[in-house]
Amino acid sequence: MSTFRFQALRRATDRKPVHVEELDRKSVIFGSNVFGDKAMRQFLTPEAYKAVKAAAEGVKIDRKIADYIALGMKEWALSKGVTHYTHWFQPLTGTTAEKHDAFFETSFDGSDPVEKFGGSQLVQQEPDASSFPNGGIRNTFEARGYTAWDPTSPAFIFGTTLCIPTVFVSYTGEALDNKTPLLRALHAIDESATEVAKYFDKNVKKVTPTLGWEQEYFLVDSALATSRPDILATGRTLLGHTSAKGQQLEDHYFGSIPTRVLQYMRDLENECMLLGIPVKTRHNEVAPNQFELAPIFEETNLAVDHNSLLMDVMQKVAERHDFKVLFHEKPFKGVNGSGKHNNWSLATDTGINLLSPGKTPMSNLQFLTFFINTIKAVHDYEELLRASIASASNDHRLGANEAPPAIISVFIGDALSKVLDELEGVSKGKLSPEEKTDLKLNVVGKLPDVMLDNTDRNRTSPFAFTGNKFEFRAVGSSANCAVSMTTLNTIVAKQLKDFKNEVDALIEKNDLKKDEAIFNVLREYIKKTKAILFEGDGYSEAWEKEAKKRGLSNHKTTPQALKAKVSKKAVELFGEMGVMNHVEVESRYEIELEEYVKKIQIEGRVLGDIARNHVVPTAIKYQNVLIENVKGLKEIFGKDFEKIAKEQISLIKEISEHIEGINSKVEKMTEERKKANALTSTEKMADAYCDKVKPYFEEIRYHADKLELLVDDELWTLTKYRELLFTK
């Protein structure tokens, strides 16, 4: 008997749901562990409070005031039992980083202990940057990097540590994190969108991109996860035959949440409320043991911080409930993988959602302006948008008949398609009074009647308009939202900037009125962007062929997709919009290629290890049992034994074929890995791992999964899919 596997199953089936107490009403405890407005008013002087508010708008804080802010923040933290503080940042690893320092200090001779935290510790620190990815920005021996406080995202307490959200930059000023480019992109779109919004409302002074992510994930009992070396090392199962029952009955989606899972969700929600993460929705997803949670929309920078924090909190809470959370986009073959849908919109400081039509023709024209400009941005930069969600793990999911394809297209629904068709017919130049009336009354004026309920969802579209927002559905579940949101906000900022220039030129040079100029420019955009609009089945082969005719990219692998990040077009875009210079762009390309190589490299090593040290020995052990059986039959039946032992002999041969298949494929994969490792170019190495090494994964898996069906269940060492997916 495979002792370890069955012990894990026993522990998993014996689990009892962990009791979770409701702390209080969510509205009461929300943000209790956040140094937000309420806490700041209580613990800061009026001058310090105003300085923090001004800093959030980009005003530099005087060092003396920073000392007062730090003092108030420390007193608040100490009142809640905090012992340490950390600058909490998001390096280019895709995760978060922290280095804890105690408030506790003593004098030189060791006497007079005191809790100390000043403005210098709050505003800036110098963590060792040598071991973080930098993509060639600095030499390894140049370890200096700086974390600097981001006052737009409030400090929070997790456990007994005060966490201060920060950016992370090199000694020479280049961004070494995901937050810095995001903040720059948000600034760029604020400037561009505000200028365009003023066409419709002179009172608009600020436009804020909003984000509502939907986090999908799998929960596996911790004992079962520990019994699978591939899950522990790679976050997914590299081997494993599909379960007879998977998701085909569609009985898990929105079904009753299992009791253990529900208690985990309640515990997680308690933590989220304390941390000010406004989670609202929880439910079963399509695949067995797959779930989702989603928050209320927030300002994008804060939403990104909250999602990064949430993923960490989810793992910590899972430990209390003896679960392991799997964020990998495709942890199990044969059932749906996980995504992180990014719902994006733009909001003004006057309280208007720019992607929601209003009750008047003017506000509807405002909506159409931002709506069409977003489509134009996606059309012009579809390759870059695809590159923003590229990763080794997301490659498993994109185009797998469960997620959007690798082809970027925009779905807007029949009703809005008809509106765009009407606008395409607008006369060039000045509009006649009749045309103006028709546009305002019959086209633009009727928009409120065609929204929300008449804007269908298309789950096969990577970028879909869903009533009052765009949903970027292709983002992977393990991704940091900052990467895709930096790209999306940058391309829309660039597009709105160009739009403003075109409209102003028509007003000045062609003597057109504002509305006429806007209609003229929008009409041209509609004509130019038809290729990106698609209402049909994104999974179909017909769409793949049609997309190719339209000139749309179809980059199915990460090495292929990432090349768009360092194109002349991308470098110029990020430079012009002040988001990243060419060094920062090129370094990220290098880092993401390195990450791809390392992930495939690790998977190859783990796969070879499991195949040869788990699967093959187990198969040989069972084969020996069969051989002994055949020998016994021969002793009893003599020359007639071959007829009686026909099935056993056939099984012995079949097992041998699969063992040979595994060994030969593992050897070939290892040789290809060695060749890839010898390459000096990261780009060529990534291509080699993608094209030469990775294809062996499925071939090895085929033989191993066949053996799983042949070998005695009592001997099989690896926890099976039916156990991983259906043990509650």
C-alpha cells in the first residue's frame, strides 16, 4: 500500500470545519487595521493630516512634518499591539516583499529602551536589492535600492506588523517594481482623460481609473497537496489521469459551498474587512474545488495593492483551515483553469462613470467618446495588451476552450454595434441641422435604453464591454494586476491624448464646432477599428482564420508574445507617456523571459524526478507482482499457462512499453534542457525551452497517465485527481 498517499487521504477525510466567529457587522469592522481617514484624524495633528492628503495628490512632504506623521502612525500601531514595521513593496517577482524591523531601540550602552519610528524610516528605506530581478538595470554587486512611501495607499496592520506600501527603485532611479510604472500610467491617463472630459464638463479636475478584479482559485487539502511533489514545487499537477467525474455535470458552478470551504471564506472575509479590502462576492466556480471572490470597485492603485495583499492573506488563512490555495492558471488537466478578470472603468471627481451613458445626449456623447477611444487603443496596441498577460502558467489557459483565446478582440454586443454603424455614417465636416437632430434624438439620445440588460456577456472574448465597464478577461489568476493595468491605462492615455489633438485641430483649422469635430474624429476611429471588434465564438477555428485575415496577432506562447514589449512602438509609447524609459522596458522583457525559462526548467526537472522516482518504480513493482503471478500459473498449468495468463502477459508488455516511453522521453528532454542551458541569449533560451523542452511534458505525461490506469491503486504513490478534486 502507498502509505503516504493513504495517510494523506485519511487526514483529509477526518478534517472538521474550523469554527469561525463573526467579529461584528462588516460595516463596523471594515478598515479597522488600516491607517485611513478615521485613524489619521485621531492620531495626526491637523497639519500632518493635511500633509498626507496633499501627498496623495503629489505634494512633497516636509521632513519635519514626516516625523509628526510617523509619530502618529507609530502611536496608532502600538495601540493595536504592533511590534514591528515594514516597507511593503511589489518587486518584479510578481509577489510582495517585506523586511520587518522592530520599533524597539536602545541607547548605545544598551539602556533606556524605547519604541522609535521617525520620518526617515517612514518615507524611505534601503533594502538590499541584489537578489531581486533587475533585468540588467544594475550590476549584482550594486545592491542599493530604495523603497519610498506611497501615501496614496494607506498603511495597514497584518498580525503584529505595520505594513507601509512603497515603491521600489534603483540607486539611479529606475523602477524595480510593478507599482512605480502603474502610478505613472495612472498619472498619464488622469491628465489625458481630464482634458477630454472637459469637453463635456468644465468642472472635471481629475479622472481616476477604477478596477474590480475577480479572483479565481482552487482549494486543496494541505495533506493532499503535500503528497504531490509537483503541486509543492510548481503549483500544478504535471501528471495525473483525469477523473471519471470532472465538471461535465456542471453541478459545482454556483452550487452549495462546502462547509469547510465556507468557514475558510468567512475567516478570509473577516481578515479582508479588517484590512479594508472590500470583498463582496463569493461562489463556487466551474471546476470541482474551484472558487471565486470579488470586491467592490476601487481606485486602481489601491485595488492592485489589495489584490496582492489578498493573495498573501488567502494562503495564511488557508493554513488555519488545512488548505492549500492554488493560484496557478491550470493546476489540473481536463477541468477549467483560473483567471483574474480585470473590470476597468474611468471615474471623474464629479462622480461620473465615463463608461456609463447618462440621461442626456451630451453625457451619452461623452460615454461614446471614451468608449470608442478605448476600442481604438486596444486596436492599435493589441499585441502589447496580449504581452501584458503573458506567462508560462497563463499559456496553459488562453485558448483552451475555457478562457479567452490568445487573439485580442473586443466584444461590445449587438446594440452598441448598431450605434457605431449609425455613427459611421456621420457626414464629414460640418453637420446639417437635420443630422444633428437625428444624432441627438435617435442615435446618441437613446443610449440609456440599450445598456446593461442589452449588453450581453461573451466569455470567449478577452476584452468585453459589460454595461458600464470593460472586462479584461484574459488576465491570469496568479498575475499581479499592475502589469496589465499599467499597459491598459497607458495605451488609453496615449489614445485620448491623440484624440484631443485631432479634435482641437478640427476646431481650429476647419472651423468646426466641438460636437461636430468630436463626431468627425469618432467616425474615423470606427472605420479604422473594425478589425478588432468580434461578436462570435472566440474558440472557433473560423475565428482564428478570420483574425489572421484581419491582421490580428495570435501569439500562443509567452516568448512569442513578449517580443511586443520591446518593439519600437512600445518603447516610444511608454517613453512618450512618461511611464517607463527604454531601460525599464527592456529590463522587464529580460526578467519575464528569465522567469519563463526558470519555470519551464523547474517543471522539467520535477517532471523527470516524479516520472522516474515515483511512476516507473511503482509500475515495476506492480509488473513484478504480475510476473510472479504468471510464474505461478506456469507451475500449475504447464504448457497451457500462456492461454490462461494471456491478459497478465499483455499487461506486462504494455507496462514495459510505457516505462520505456517515459525513460526515453525523459532522457531526450534532459538533453534538450542541457542544450538550452548552454545558450547565452535569454531570448534564444526561452525559445528553446518553449519549442524543444516543453513539448516532451505531454509525451511523458501520456505514458505516466496510462500507467496510472494500469497499476494497482493500492500501490500508486501519487494522490489521484478524483481525490484532489473531490475530497471536501
